[in-house]
Amino acid sequence: MKYIVADTQEKVQKGIEYLRKSPVLGLDVETEGLEVLRHNLVTVQIATPTHVVIMPATLDLSGL
């Protein structure tokens, strides 16, 4: 499994372009705590069968 840390807006856009080519995706998110309505989103991870793109929620992820 190859991990891609998309820690800039440019890398997020490239990661999104890559993810759109895959017919299968997996999604995982990390928050600051366990209570969904109280804790902030920290990262979004989206995986293909061979790659994981890790994106901080502080960047613009509207292209997802």
C-alpha cells in the first residue's frame, strides 16, 4: 500500500484526480474525539486498492 500525504492544496487536487480514476474507494475520517457533534474533523483518508490519500480537513476538500 502506498500512502500519499496531501498536505498542500496542490497535492489535494492531484490526489482527487487520482482517486477519480478508481472504480472502488474506501473512506475513513479522524476527529478530535468520539462525539460526532462536538468534535472537529481532523483528517480524511480515501483509499483505492493500492493507494491511500491522507488529507487534513483544514484544506479545501470541496472537490471530493
